[in-house]
Amino acid sequence: MKQFDPAPIKSEITIEDINKIDIRVGKINKVEDIPKSKNIMRLTVDFGDHIRIILAGIKQERKNPKEVEGKQALFVVNLKPRKMMGEISEGMLFDLGYSDKIAPVLAIPEVDVPNGTRAE
């Protein structure tokens, strides 16, 4: 593996801060191109009791962004909906590596769990 110098640890937070973030497992059912965007793809994600559209900047991170279709991943689901490229995103995909300039990978459960399962 390539040598890596981790970034400094961010400032201390409380357990109450962590409890404000609702992170859930969702299955990525569909990945679609947003033609007018250089970076963003539209993900249709199943959270067990509902489906959401989540926009994610994975277009240039992977040779084939559709390779994540059918996979479970972690998502933040209690972010305020955000308009990007004329579309509404209803959450955020948890990617590992992007902030550290490493080829991003999905944060995934080690085995399949029910869609909508909370991370704690």
C-alpha cells in the first residue's frame, strides 16, 4: 500500500454532536448521469421504507460510476435537501478517501443488513 500521512484530527466534539447525524445503510438501485455536470451522478437509493434521490460527485472518481449499482453504502439522511445542477439531493453519500486525495471507495457494511439500518 502507498505511504500515507493522515490529516490532523479535527477539534473535539461531544456524543450529542454525533447523535445529531443520522447515518443509514441504503442500497444504490440506480446510477444515472447528469449530462450538464462534470462530477455529479444521480443515485436512486432504497432505505427500506422509502426511496431517495441523492446526488454524488462520483463521475470522475471512478472509471465506471455505475459499478456501485446494487451495493449497500452509508448515507447521511438528515441533511437539509440541497439543489445542485437543477436537481434536489436528499442526503449525502459517505465516501472514504476523497478528502485525502485518495481514490474514493464506498463506506459499506461488511455483510448485507436491512436497508435503513442506522450507523451508531
